[in-house]
Amino acid sequence: MSATKSADALNNLLSNSNILSNLSVPQLIEKALLRNEGTLTSTGALRVETGKYTGRSPKDKFIVEEKSVKDKIDWGPINQPISEEVFNNLYTKVLNYLGDQKELFVFKGFAGADQSYRLPLQVINEYAWHNLFAHQLFIRPTENELKTHDSQFTVISAPNFKADPEVDGTNSETFIIVSFEKKVILIGGTEYAGEIKKSIFSIMNYLLPENDILSMHCSANIGEEGDVALFFGLSGTGKTTLSADPYRRLIGDDEHGWSNNGVFNIEGGCYAKCVNLSEQKEPQIWNAIRFGAVLENVMVNEENSVADYDDVSLTENTRAAYPIDSIDNIVMPSIAGHPNTIIFLTADAFGVLPPISKLTKEQAMYHFLSGYTSKLAGTERGVTSPEATFSTCFGSPFLPLPAARYAEMLGEKIDQYNAKVFLVNTGWSGGEYGVGKRMELAYTRAMVQAALEGELNAVEMVTDDIFGLRIPAHCPGVPDDVLIPKKTWADEAAYEVKAKELASKFKENFKKFTNVSEEIKKAGPLS
């Protein structure tokens, strides 16, 4: 099937009378309630369940092996190739399936707050609540923009269409397939809305570098003096929480581009983890969960419809989706200057990395390429407890191009704009997972604030003898002993064993980076 025939088939679907396009938030919520897709909580948020898939399905994600991208994609277990024939057959089946539905919901909007680089897109949904999710997470068009909107990429989501692996050439009933030539993302067999969001992010991670723009899996905010901060990290490491700072304005929650003009948000909303959410610790997220927000897999009290964020009986990957303007302190449009400070966030399940350390440029490149963290329970199917993992550039599941492309671009920008880089461990302290405890959020906030305000630039530093990281000996608002991991362990010998175990994992993982300088290779663990 050619790109022209593919577009014609899509246009035929969209010409049907069952299409409901760019409905308002109240209209979509009304539809979702009438269709029994969800219920309202006490704050007015729409609460839904995503069925048996409560996280992403990375093993079911594919890119069509097309001539125009074949030599550019970093093929492998993350970017799995699939044939054009398989895609075409599934595409036809899904369109036929959706054509038989009584109602389909279409959202037309954008990815990319900078109008010079934004991507016009449309999302076609079988569920009303999925379309509400798209409405809140992507950039919403004005009435005038909608009149001239010309979609350059289409997401087609049919959760109730399940593939037959033996017939359809997939790995399971679930599939997320990207065709760059046909400009289509095909999603089926899963109700987890995060697939919609992340599929567009993957697209932008291909398109932006082609225009010399660094695409980044990070949140961003800006201080009163105009200083910009980036927070890199995988889901659950604290990007949303730490960037939603009452004393700084939020640029964006999770995905950004860095051009010659500065940084810009790719999205128009936030997708926050809700596990153990409290008004005291995270007031901005707490207050954003109101009418128009979507709550995924959050348990509620049946008597009063109050959300119970401590109840993870469905999954630990409970989520809230809401528009960025639900946060008080935001930048609109979501554009700012060049970053002054870059924070790499890791949730260390070994409990041995310092809660904060200042990185040299070479260390920054080493840890960016390493992307060490722990996959947290529920974020992906099959992950039931934290697992040590290395996700290149803190976002390898979403990077179609070779990792070195993104790393080289970041290194150039650190040099060009003299950005300060810190590694912050939001994971475990005083012992590994199951023995120690998560770093207190109040301490992490104090350390991040000190980094952003330059209070750690001239402070005494202690060099860790295993990882070679420079640790501040003092930090306002944080006990000195908390800063040195060894001092938080009851058994220092046990700490040494676990620290060297993690150091060896770093070294083993970094062997795959053969084309980096010796200075970067030597910036890793010392022993």
C-alpha cells in the first residue's frame, strides 16, 4: 500500500458520519460517562481503568522497515523492525474495524510549543476518555488554527482490536507500530493511554534531530531571574515532582526540544505518577487533579468517590493526566532560553549513589550515555519491583536514532552554554531496596534548590573512592551524613560490596560505547 492509498483509506474513515472531532472537555467527559468508560471522583476528575495493561508494552513496539528510514534507525530490541506487508494488513484491518464503530473521536492539535518546529497531528480514538487524554496532553489549537490544521502525523488507537500473532506477525495481541513514510502510528490491543503520548514523543525524537534540534526526555522550569533548569530521568525518578516547584515556573513536564533559540515543551499537558501522592508533598499536582483531569488506575472510596493514592492494588503506575495550565506557575507559551543547570535523576535501587554530586563535562557525558536508574514497578508490563537498568540518554525506549547522535548534541550544548550538570539520586539511602528507604523528598528538593541557586558551586567537595563523583560536604537543609552514602549504611562493609557491584555494572554496560573519547570512558567508576 502506497502512502497515497494509505491517506485515501484514512480520509474515507474520517468522512464517515460517526466522527466526533475536537469535542470540548465537558463533551468528552459526558460521552465517557454515558459509555461507562469511567466515573467521576470527588474532585471532578475522570477515573478510568486500563484493563490488564497498566504500563507500556515495549516488546510490542515496532517501526516499519521502509526505504527512507532503513539506514537511519538504530534497529534492535527497542526499535524492532516490521515489514511493510505486516503493517499494511493490520492497517487495513484496524480501519475496517473502526469504520464499524458507532462513534469515533478525533483530536487535532500539535506537538512542539515553538511554532517554527511544531508537528500538526491528529489522534483517532475508539474511547472518549482516550481522546480526552490526547486533548489534555498535546497542544490544543485555537479556533483559527483548527480551521487551517493539516495533520502531518496520525495516531490511530483501537484498544479493543486485538491482533492474532500467528496471522498478523506481531509478538502478542498488542501492537504499537510507526510508519514514517505513511505518517501513521497504529496502536491496538492495549487501553494504556501512555502509548499514545510516548508514540508521538518517539516521532519527535526522530524529526527534531533531523533539524539540528536536540530532543530530550526531561522536564524543565525557569526561575525568577530567567535561569532555566532541565530534569532528565525515566518515569518515576521525579521529573514531574521536582519541576513542579512553587518558586519556579514550569516550562514542561516530560518532553522538550533544545534549539538554537532555547528550549521548548513538546507537549501541552502533564502525565504525573500518583502513587503516594499527597497535598502536603506535591500540592501543585494534587490541585491539578480536578474536572478535566484523567486518573488512570487510581483506586477510589466507593462511598464518597475520594481517590486513595496509597492504594496500589491495581498497579503502582497510577497516573494523572491534566493540561499544563492546571499548574499555577507556568510559562505560556512553553518556551524559554538556554539551560543554566541540568539535573540527571536516577532512582538507585542499590542505595549506593550519592543523593547529589556535581559532574564534570566528561562525567556528564558518561552518565548521560549510561542513563542508569531503576525501572519502577508498574511502569512496564512484567516489572513488579525495582530493577537496575541502563537507559541511554535517560530515554532509550523512545529514541529511534543511535544514542551517540543525542549525546553528541547534548555535549555540544553543555560546552556552548556553559551549563552546570548534577547527578541526583532520588532512590534508596541507608541500604538497597528492601533494606533502606527512599530518599526524603524534602532533602531532594533542598539539594536541587541549592544546585539551581549556585550554592554548591564553591562548597567543599568529597570525592567518592568508588564512583569518582564529587559530593558536596555540606548542603543547606540536608544533614551532612545524608550526603555521603556510606555513612547512611549500618554496615559499611556491606555498602562497599554493593557499591562495587553497581560499579561493575556501569563498566560492563559502557563497553558498548566504542566510539567515545578516552576522557569520557575514564569518567566512570574508579574501582
